[in-house]
Amino acid sequence: LLGVENMLSTSSKRCSYQFSDIAHNITERVNPSKTKSDVYVGLEHLSPDSIHLLKWGHPSDVIGDKFVFRKGDVIFGKRRAYQRKLALADVDGICSAHAMVLRANTKTMLPEFLPFFLSSDVFMERAIGISVGSLSPTINWNTLKSEKFSIPSLEEQKRLVEVLLATDEVIEKIREVGRDLHRYRNALYFNCFLREDLPRRSLQSMGLVNMGQSPESRYCGSDVNGLPFFQGCTDFGVMYPQTSTYCSKPRKTAAQNDILISVRAPVGDVNIATEECCIGRGIAAITPIEVPRIYLFHALKANADKIAQYEQGSTFKAINKKELMNFEIAYLDTSTTQQITRTLESLDTATNDLAEHLSDSRILLSSLVNNQIFGAENV
């Protein structure tokens, strides 16, 4: 990281421009029924984690005039700018009127450099600051166009964008591998846990079920000296929870490595306890018996939607202990189960390693954008 930053920090060639001299606001409109494109982009299709257009809808999905964008334009969410949504268009299409279509002014800004500039903290903080409205703050072009920014010269942009694009390419390749792992996991879940012809056993034959009980609220809080407390699945992660609340006088606890399952809406989410913890009424703890913990965790995760179908109640949807204990899970012979478990463990390791690589690469890209390229004070 330091090596790359040092490589990029040798030059100070910068110029100050109004935003209207950096990018053009394209306001061409078309009725969705008359467009020749098959691509419609709403704010829901934009991701804060990528400058690429990863998904879209069809013009037939919407009514009312929409903005036209061309390949190379940037679709920027002007409504609720704090969501940091934008995408570089790699096709022609139409987009929501809650977005801006921005096209680089090639006299001051390289088209491929524009999305990195727009995703920077410098630009985003300015965009958020000038947004108006309380419920759905929105950027007004007449205000934005007069904002001044200090940007690298075109010569510098050419040098810098090579590193930015290379780093972004690494990120997208990591995401592609992640999607492949996700597809593989889904196929594994189907073949090992969801096929109708698989033999099944009740959950109570595989683990001890301990339903949670909520402690008194006066013993709970973020600054309380006690055990981690999980009332529901709010603090659940991909596999392990993150603690935000503690309890000094628990009524029910789960042991380290117990499987935690949400038994109140949303029913079915699962995690693994990293330490002894207090569990409220929205959580049940399962201590595996006779089956590997990882196998049972993934079996429950694969069946989350089916488990949720057992929820009852008009105000708070929940599954009771009897229904949970009687829920049937696929189970083959011991040898096959151990083999499946080893495959799942390898998949978990690969997924975790990939997540770390993705995080490191995103940190690098953010550092390049913010500390090196837009680190100079803007006018």
C-alpha cells in the first residue's frame, strides 16, 4: 500500500474548476415505451460498493419519462446521495429521474477517471452537504454546477487512472470468484440438504435445543459489564455475530460454539457463538450431538426458508420449541456426512479468505482515491 501511494504522490499538478467544467449534466428524456434500449437503471440497481453497472431492469418495468444515458456516462444517484450510489455505464439505456447522467468534459476530465472522482470522499461529502430536503435529500444541479474542485491535470489523470483501473479490476475479479463460490455453495446445499429424496432426521436427534429467555432490561446495555447478549439476529454476521449489547444477569445462556438460530421474525437466520453469551426470547441455542457442528450449521442455513414457514403469530411471528425440534434435516451415513463437512469447511475457509482479499483491495482503492488523488485541499 505504501509503495503504491509513494509512487502516486510525486506530482502536484492540479487545477481548480467548477463542477460544470468537469462534467456535463445530460437531461435528454424519453418515454420508456419509445426507447430502443432494453436497459432501465433505477437507484435500486446501483451499488455503493462498485463503480460498475451490475444489474438493471427493463424499460417495460416503468412508466413516465426517463433520462437517456450512453455508454461511458456515469449514472449518479442524486436522491439520498449519502447512499453513495453510482455506476459507469457500459451500455446505452435509460435511468430514473432520481439520478443524474453525468458525462465527462474531456477538456478537463478523462471519462474513465470520472467515476473514481465521483466516488471520492471529497465529492461525496460536498454532494451530501448541498442536498436539500429532509425525507429524501436531493442534489440540485444549479447548486452542484457551481461547486469548485481541485483535480489532477489530464496528464496526471492518465497516469493515475492506470493504477485505479488495475486495482478496480482486481476487486471485480475477486467478486467474480465470490459469485462462483456462491453458486457452488447453492449447488452443494441442494444436493446435500434440500433434495426431496434424501433421508432425514429430526433436529432433536442431532442437537440439544435451548430456547432463549429475555433478561430484565435494566441488566442490559452497550456499556454493561457482562456476557454478550443477543435478543435476535440483528447482530448476526455471515457466520459469527458481532456484539453490541451485554447482559450482567442472564436468564438463559448459550455455550461457545453453540449454533444460534433466530426463532422470532425473521425466523431461520443462523450463526455460531464465539463465546458464552446470553440469549433472549428471539434466539434458540443448539448444541450438536453426534453430528459435526459445521454440518448442522450449514444444514440449518440451507433450510432457513423452510424453517421460516413454521412461524406463527399475528403480532410477532415465531417458531416454537416443538416445531423446531421436530424439523427434519437431511442426514446420510457417518462417512458421507464427514466428507460433506470437510467440503463445507474448505468452502468456508475459501470464502473467508476471499472476503479478506476483497476488504484489503477496497481499502487500497479507497486510499488511492482519497489520500493520493484528492488529498489536496479543494478550493
